[in-house]
Amino acid sequence: MSSPNPLHIIRSHQAQINCVAFSEDNERLYSADIEGWVTLTSTRTLRPLARWRAHTESTLAVQEWNESIVTHGRDHKLHVWSRTVQPIVVAESVNVERIVSAPPLLYSLDVNALNFCKFDLFAKVGENTAVLAVPNLIDSNYIDLWDLPARDRLHAAVGKQYLQESGADASNDPRLKLDGCYALAFAQVIRPEDVQGDDDMDPDEIVSRGWWLGSGGKDTRICIWPLKSFERGET
């Protein structure tokens, strides 16, 4: 079977593109490149709605969250931008280098980008809040959890009691040697509404198994952390 041909080809960058993401309603396409530029494109018209240099170094990830845009760069910054932006009116043969239309910057966080590990964001259903997972600011072997938009750190150095420090290799240390966090992902494994009427699972079990955070590192292992709550001190 032959491979399909592309439906559209969009030329909105002048440097290597290293991340793309669609909005949840599929109305917008986000793309970002190794020079820190981000382009927001309408999936209806395939025309740029915004283009700006979000980071001074390569962009690791971009994601839409409610009415905001989250970008993460190799410059050790995570920025949250307002999605409110005036659409760009462009001609068919416009020079992409001349398009500059940045959305308002709402706030920023200093993050650790040494391992090229991208953030993950878990938005709380029905709320305008989310939990952000990024490598720990000091030791990228561990994970920090932040509450957005409050910018409160919920948990610092998740996994410290189970993982050795970065670069450590103590044979008598029972803790795992992860060799740095390179991948992060949230998951809602069990939703309370899915187990209503199930008498075999008590409420505490539903809560403890409901939210997971997965992390992967150099040592070929994947660690899964059950998050009983996003309240401070309960990981």
C-alpha cells in the first residue's frame, strides 16, 4: 500500500520545526521551531493568525490551554500567553519573515530544560486551573508540580525518596537510578463517574488509582506515580 500524499503543506517557518499541536476543537494549529518562533495557524483558512518569537532558544513544546497558550523553551523558560490576538491579514505571497504578531504574555516560570524534557499539563475538568509537571529546577532527576495560574509549587522534587540524585551510582543505595527525567505524561486512569455503583472499589482506592504521572529516563525504566490529590503534600 502506497503512502498517502499530504493534504496541505504549510510554509510558516524559516527554521527546523520541532513541535506541532492542534487545539482541542481542531480550529487552530500551533507549530514551533528551533529558533524559538511559534506560529498559530487557522485550520479553516490555513493562514497564520499569529507569529512571534516566544523563546530565545529552541522551543520544546507548545500547547493550548483554555484561553491561553503555553510554550516551553531551551532557554529555561515556560511562558503562558493570552490566546486573544488580532488575526493577521496577509497576502497570498507574503514573506513569512515579516509576520510578527505576538499575543500578550500573561506570566512566566523558570524551569529546567537541560534534558530537553517537555512539560505536561493536566487541566482540571470544569475549572480554569491546571497542574503542570516539569523537571525539578535543581536536579532534573526529579519532578516539580505547579498549580496554574496561581504559580504555586504543589510538590518539589517528586520521587526524591525513590530515586538517586542525578549522576549518582551507589550500588548500596536501594533507590532507582533514573539518570534524569526525559519524558513526562499525566493520565486519568479511573474517573469516579466510571465506577459509580461498583461496590468492589472503595472511594480511597478510586482516588489513589485515579490520577497517574508517568516519567521516563535514561535507565530504560518508566516510573508511574499515583497522585492521590493535587493538594499540597499528598504525593
